[in-house]
Amino acid sequence: MFLQTIKEEQATGRVAEIYERQKAQLGFVMEAAKCFTARPDLLPIYTDFSDNVRASFSLGLREWRLITLIAAKHIPSTYCSHVYSKQLIEDLGSKEAVLAVQRDFRKAGLSDKDVEMLAYAEAIAQDASRIAQADIDRLRSVGFSDQQICDIALCAAFRCYVSRFFDAVGAGTEAAFIDNDVEFRSTMTVGRPV
């Protein structure tokens, strides 16, 4: 971490609550949380926003993770790529399936609906100004509602914001998210080296 942040033993109030919740879930506090405490008022704001967006997300957790993985690849964010690829192993059934999505989601055996969703997420991460009505029409043609399209855009754009913030302040990938498999680790390292 490049910035001075609130250490676990120094945390009070909402920051302490958020840290304790993460420790209960993961066994540690992520640098992705700590980095917001260089300005202490930000962590509760970020946490509340993130929790509310995810609670109302009209697609499943698998879709959130897929969108995030593809956005992270194009940002590029090694941190988010490693975190979400580890979570996707269970969703997709194997490391090989996650590797296939990371390498080329269009050829990974996903449904047409998944491919269109990820193509939209990819376009958002690369250059959202190039998105046109035809892109939205394609999403509708495979069955996405406008609310779901909004949520795909929000998830991908949110990842662009937080991933760039994490890199800008030096948040590093925790060992728990770095896979022992050399090929998997190398493929998920899309930006800053681990």
C-alpha cells in the first residue's frame, strides 16, 4: 500500500465494524477495504454503496463475478482478476473453465446470453463511448431486460472505478487469492505483477 491507512488495531466505529465483518468472512481484512481508510470517511460510504448495489443486482452472483473478471482483464487489474477468478472456480466448475473465459469468453462454451453480457462488459471497460443502440438491442435480443442491462453496465463501470483506485493507491493482492498453479496465476496477472 502506497498510502498510510488505518491499521486493524487502530480502527474504531464503522471502520472497525467493517474490518471485523471481513475478518469473520475471510480471516483477514482486504487491502481493498484498507485503502479507503486513507480518508477514513470513505470506507463506510464505499461499503454501503457496494452492499446496496449488490443486494439489488438483478442478475446472479455468478454473473457479477463473470462481468468483473472480464472488466478486470481490460482495465487491467491483477488484484480483481485474482480475487474473482478464485471465486469463479466453483461457479464454473474448474480452473480450466475460468482460464477459458479469461483467454476468450467467446470460445469458452458459455451461452449466447453470457457472451453478449460479457461483450458489453468488455466494451464498457475498453471504451464505453463506442457503445451504440445496436449493442443494447443485441442484449435485449438474447433476453436481457433494461434493468439487467443497467446492472451489467453498473457492475462493469463500478469495477473500472474501484480497480483503478486500488492500483492508484497500491492495494496489493492478498496471498489467499493467488493460486499456486503457475499457469492460472500467470493468466490472471493482467496488470501489476503479484
